Amino acid sequence: MLVVKLSTLLRGSRRGISQWVGCCAAFIALPALASDVWRYEVKPGDSLWTISERYLLDTTQWRKLRDLNKVPDPQRLAPGSTLNIPLNWLRATSRGATVAAVNGAVSITMSRDGARVDALVGARLQTNDTITTAADANVVLNFDDGAHLLLLADSELKLVLVRSYAGPDLFETRVRLTKGRAENLVPKSSDRRFQIESPTAITSVRGTGFRVQSDAAMQPPLTRVEVLDGGVSVQNDRGAQNLGGGFGTVVEQGKPPAPPIRLPLAPDVSTLPALVDRVPIEFSKSAADGDARFVMQIARNESFEPLLFQSSAPARRLRGPDLPDGNYITRIRSVDRNGLEGFAAEHRFALDARPFPPTTITPPPGASLPDERPRFAWSRDPEATHYHFQLATDAQFTRLIHAEATLAEP
């Protein structure tokens, strides 16, 4: 048996690439959360009057503040003690979010006039604006409270309420994920309230990394929540679940959130190659993974901004896109039988797929050649300066019969 290896070489190329021949339910309505209260720590010199003048919409509400907190003397407050102040008593300022990264077709529907515009980096979203991603598109939003949201492909998110209050760093953010998937990182702070509504649940956090998927096309519609660290409260009109890091839940319409489900551990990516020399990118995992499904994301940097690619596929065949040569990082997660994604493993790799390998014209793969001096021909690359030809009796090319490194023509 003879094996041929052909390489195309371009001007300035270090090496060649070889060719071998051989929708939607109505959103639930929940009562106001008990946490809709600011716990103010009294400072030296504070009185109910100075606090009311500094923070309240109506300064005459100091009496309500006194009654609510059972303060015996409005002028003498103990430094370090705590006052409960309802958020709706506080002066508020409208806030928003900024588009930090865009990949693919992403649009914003403006609440003020209904206009639909392309989402560009630096664009601002305010309360009641809606952002939508097309298939294979994604967008990163940075909220004014420091929260970070990655909205994935075929998703729609509305900013229901984004505002800050008179207290320093006191923010309230409520968004509605009509469909699709969002990955979120919310800074840990008792003064930040972040909620994601979906057709079947409301997810509330005070600081954590978590993911929410709204599958409105399912019958019945459902929501998946995955918590990576911190704590999350998931509730609807049928019940509630508190989730810690490493757990998720599934919420079907008309049912309470399911009991906490442990998320899959990060998969082993130690066998993935550090150099990829073909496009589209394809990674093969161990047969021990069976028919398990994995999610693969690809980006150029650790922040995954912008996210260049995401797909879900069986473990044995993770196929990526046709990207330019360069250095990349991939993030891979297991998916359990509930559709919950687990912790991610990251793997860095270099893509060096150019120049592309030539296509063999003659002889065809597996052909028997009666001629003792067979003719070999392959496709021409208009950018090639020369070709490297090798002929061997084994697929590893350890037993070479003939080699030419500077062929000018195919």
C-alpha cells in the first residue's frame, strides 16, 4: 500500500497543511418581595430628620419611619444600629445597561418610540427597552449596578425596571427573559437586587454567578436555573426554592420549582489538542462519555467577549465554526438529562489551518495503479508558491519512497 501526503506552502509560511489520500405563556405575578427594604446603618450624628432629608421622597415621612422602626427618640439614634426603609419611600433615579460586546445580528426595540435599531457596542438601554438576538448571535450587557449579562442566540430580554435609590450603591434591576438563555454575573452586595422574570418563574439574587433559560416553545413552557456560586431564590405562585452554588432547578408552568438538582461537574478536556490544523474546528472526546451532550463555547479571551460560537452536541463530536487562524479558548459544559448545564472546563488552543490542503485529482483514494510510474495530480492553490510531495508505504510516513519539497506545479 502506498500513502501520499501533499502540503501547500504559501509565501512566508512556516509549514503546510496536509491532505491524506488513503411561545409564550403569560408572566406570573408575584407579591412584592419581603427584601424590598433598605437596611440603613446609622452613622454618628444621624437623626430621623437628616436621614429623611437625605434619602426620602417625602421628608414628612420621618414619622412613618419612626413608627416602622419603633424609634423612641427621633433625634438620638445609636450609631451602628439599623433602620428598615421601604424602597418605595426612597428617591429613585432611572438607570440602564450598556452594550459591551456584540456578535451577529442583535437589535434593540426602543420603548420611547418603538423604533428597532441595530445593537452597537456602547449603545444604551433604559427601562422598557427590549434586546433581541438572532440565531447564532449573542450580546453582552453591562448594567449600571455592575451586573454582567450574556444573552445567547435566539433570545429576547426586556429591561422591566433599572434604577438606583438615594442610598449609595443601592440598585434594583428587573429584567424579563421572554425566550432564550442568559448567563449572569451579579456582584455580591446586600444593596443590589437583581431579578430575572420568565414565563414560569422569578429568579432573585443578591450577588452570584447563575444562568437562566426560558424555553417558552416547550409545552408546557419551562424555565431552567443553574447556580454556579452564591445563592438564588426561584419562585412562582406555586412555591419557591432556594438554590446554593452547584445546584439547579427546572420550573414547569403550573408547578412549583423542582427540588435542587446537583449540576454536572466540569468535563475532562485534558485530551483535547493544543493545535488545531483543520476547519471547521472539531474536537473528539473519549468514548467513555457515551451519548452525553456537551455545550461548547469559543472566544478569543477569558472574558468570552465577544462570544464567537456556541453549540450543543454529543460528546464524541464537538464541531466548531470556520474561524481565522489565531489563538482561542473554548469552554465546555456537560448537560444532564434535565437539560441543566454544569460547571465549565476551559481549554486553550491555537488554530493554524492555512494554507488549506490541496485536493487530490489523481489517483483517487484506494485506487490500484498498474503503471510502475504513476502520475499524481492535485488542485492548484492560487496563493501557493510551491508544494511539498511525499510518497510512503505506511500512513505514519516513516517509510518514505519519494519526497520533493519544492514542486512548483501540481
